[in-house]
Amino acid sequence: MSNACVVGLQWGDEGKGKVIDILTDEYDVIVRYQGGGNAGHTVVVSGEKFVLHLIPSGILHPEKKCVIGNGVALDPALFLEEVEELRKKDVSIKDNLFVSDRAHLVFPYHKLLDALSESDKGQDRIGTTGRGIGPCYADKMARIGIRVIELYHLEHLKRQIRRNVEEKNRLLQGLYDTAPLSWEEIYEEYVAYAKRLEPYVCDTVEYVNEAIKGSKRVLFEGAQGSLLDVDFGTYPFITSSNATACGAAPGAGVSPKQIHKIYGVMKAYTTRVGSGPFPTEAGGVLEEHLRLRGGEFGATTGRPRRCGWFDVVAVRHAATVNGVDETILTKLDVLDDQETLKICVGYKYNGKVHERFPPDLALLPQCEPVYEERPGWRQDTSCCTSIHKLPGEAVNYVRRLEELLGLKVTMVSVGPDRRQFIRIRSTIQKKPQRRRITIHE
């Protein structure tokens, strides 16, 4: 028996959806453990595109069981919308999709407060998706959140919604000068959702642990990226949950001992959505080129992603926090037309080169990336089916990332379709390669 967790090693959008879709063949149960409708996992199957926000990517495999864990902020309207979209595309969801009765619910007041708070920040805005995830988690921690199970205790639900809406209305009217919400309308809306959600709701903690006891293999699916983790990311420009593997055990209700392998997914370059420091951001023509060639627009918001070169310092930090065993490199094909590639191997600040990712938000934006340049391959890799068919310089690029990170790359994606990937086995150094960098003033 071997259970695993898939996490992103950058600022999200690393291609985890496709990776999970591919790995699902090797597992029986797929569990989403954190985040909410602010996530977007894109999978392309035989040219047909599926964008999933809440439902695990494994749902595209009809024989697999998919679980939305207790750590997820569940928007019932979005969930039911996804269910209908999958049904329209003839994706089977009967008896293979389960929603935790402990998951916290996203309400209209969460979304409204999210949007108003972000707008109020002006130039200091975080860049949230406006899906209400942060306010939902805030209520959870303040012990006034409402969980899925409470949908089935109507009088209790009514009291909870009335209390919360009346409290939020004081904020909406007093701080934001906005019209109050009707708790009666929200109550009726969520009672209607309860009936449609009921076939999927169960004690997923019990379900997943029983599956593990029964020697089923479980794959834990993370959303967003490690550099957006609430504890280890570029705070405060982060998401509101633990997007690292650290969040898998509490977000699914299993012991950490039950997670045996950590896969880290990383792009062959770097992207970021929204505000916050981004040392290797390219800017100008190159950034726009990477954005268009890589289709770098948010799956959830449609916002253009910021693009730049691969950042070893940031990814090494993410790999350490997650305890990554092996990595998966995506979107190698996006770099096919580049004559020269850059890899950030350190940050220069006040004449000193840092090889560790700094937690200091005041320092990070002032860091200047120290680049190592490598020749590009200028050949199409999208049809390559093995590492032996990749251009030599593309192989060298992958090997160099392995050396710098001290991690093996076991899969390379060369296109959006689930068939466009290469499984490889690498022989690398066990420790990251360190080298002295001389600064020429």
C-alpha cells in the first residue's frame, strides 16, 4: 500500500490537474483536501477541455472514487454547477463522488465581503479571486462557520444563518455603506441546496480511513501552490489555507503516517496571478510571449498570469517544506522557441547572494535574481513520447534543474493533452548542487 500527495511547487497553475488525471490510474481514491472555488484544475482529454474548481480531477476516471475533504471551503452553488457540467459531458458521477459533512460552507456574504475588502485595499490589494474563500476560513477559525452537516438541522441552521447575516450586515452597512443582505433569502437558498447535495454528503473521514484500512491506494490532491501557502508562502499575498502537503492530513482527516510519497509539480518557467513579489518576472515582450504561448490566463478568473524564468531558490524552499520525493515538470514545450534560457540560482541583495528563500516581504521585492544561462533547443517537443526523443538541450535543461534542486524529475509534460507526457527515471545527485557565486561590482 502506498498513498501519495500532489502539490504545486510555485505560485499555483503548475498543471496539477493534468498530473492528477494521469496519476489517477495508479490510485483508487482521490481526495481534495483544501482550498475551494478559487482553484482551477484544467484537464484536456482527446481535445476536450475540462475545468474543475472543487471536484477532484480524478472524476474523469469513472471507476475511481473522488472525495471533497473536510478542509475544503465548499460553495454549494459552484459544486452543483460543476456536477451538471460533468453530466452534460457524459462524465459518470453516480456513486463515486463524496462530500465531507465537516466541510465549511461558502455563503453570499463571504463573497461580498471578499470583493469589498479587496476593493477597499486599493493598491495594496492581495489579488483574491473574489470567491469568498478567505472570509469563509476566517469564520471557521472564529468558530462561527457553518458546516455541511448543519444543512440537515433546519432550526439550528436558521439560527446560525440569521446570527451570521446580522453580524455581517453591521459590517456591510457600517464599514462599506452597502445594502444589507436578507438572512431569510439565504436560508431558503441553502435549504434548497441541501436537498440536491444530500446524495453526495457523508462522513468522508470514516470513508477515507476505511479505504486505507482496506488497502486502497489514496491520492491527496492539493490546490493552489506552495508559495501561496498561508504559513510558508509570500505572506500576505497568499491563499487562506495550507496548500502544501502539510495541509493534507488535517484537510482529509487522516494521520500523516498514511501519506507515503509527495509529488511536487513545477512549470519549466514560473507564473503568478495577482499581487505579490515575483523575483524572476520577465516583463515586456518576453512575458507577453510566454503568456500567449503557454495560455497563461487564470482558469478561475481569466486574469492574465505574470510570467518569468524558473526560480530554483523559490522551488527549493517549496520542496523542503513539502518533503518532496520526486518532481514532475510541466509545459516544457512552451520554451521550445527560446534561443537562450535563464535559471535563477540565487537572489542578490546589498551585494550578497542569498540561496535561501527569504520570509521578509520587505526584502524579497528588492532582490535581484542571479541567473545561469543555458542554450535553448529551438525544436518542437510536443510530439515527443520518450526522453530519448527530446532534443539534447531540452534533456540538459531538465538534468540541470535536477542537479540544482537535488530532486529527480520522473515525468515531463510537453502539451495540454493527457497523452502528452513523458515518464523518465533520472540518476542525479542526492543533494542540491551548491556553487560559489562571485559578484562583480
